[in-house]
Amino acid sequence: MARIPYADTGRADIAPLAARIKAERGGKLLNLYRMLLQSPPVAEGWLAFLTAIRQQSGLAARVRELVIMRVAVLNAAEYEFQAHLPFVQEEGVTEAQIAGLRAGDTALFDERERAALAYADAMTRAIRVPDDVFAAVRRHFDDREIVELTATVGAYNLVSRFLEALRIDHD
């Protein structure tokens, strides 16, 4: 059960933004956004930022979803994991690979994906990325992709921390 109530999306000052979020997010207003709407300015900024990460970034969707799933595992954010499970499956990630994400076993991933996953682990666990981990990322990603990979990992650490701190209910 969430620690504070979800916003009343029928309120006149919230309804237009709630309708926009719903329209932009596939016709559904997730509990995450229902909570964010307690602060319309934060919800607005969140929407813009996460839309840029998930829908406007040039980072390969498969890599993006793999690191999002790994961040969810590392932060014990099951809401986030379940929310992105359909997306990672759409990218062809197998059940064995998904199990590997949960276990921290990257043997079933290619070298590029392993580099991105190691980067996500380092950013999430230690914050400061060791030089060897960054060098592996550098071999496989250009400057823009590195910025987008870094922003994705950072953004989804934010998402998982928000979800877990407020104990937002699964949809």
C-alpha cells in the first residue's frame, strides 16, 4: 500500500495533465503517474525527461530495456521490473536471459550488452564507474550512446527509488 494517497486526477488543476499523460502512455494512467500528480510540476518534468529517455533516445531499445531491467533488479524494484518485462520481451530477450538479469549472470548476452550491463551495475552500486568498465562501454558505444546509456541508468535509478520509497502499488 502506498505511503501517501494518489492524486485525485479529477481535480480541475490536475485533470488536463492527467489526460495528457494517459494519452501519451497508451491510454492508461499508471500508479506511478497518479503519485507524481501530487506535484504537477514534478509530473510534468518527469514526463518530459522519461519520454526523452524511452522514446526519443537513439540508444538501441534492447540495450535500454536490458539496463532498465538490471537497475530494477539491483534496487529490488519489482514494480519497475514487471512494468518493463513486456518491453524487454518485445526486444527478443529470452526467459533464460531474463533469469540471468535477475541472477547477475550475463553469460547469455553479447559483448556489447555485457558492457552496458556492467556499466549499469557500477553506476547503481558504486556510482563511480571504474576505468575498465568505462573502457568496455567506450569500445561499443559512441559519445551520444554513452550519454544516453548513462542518462537511462540514472533515470531508472530515480524511478526505482521513487517507487520503492513511496511503496507505489503495482498496477
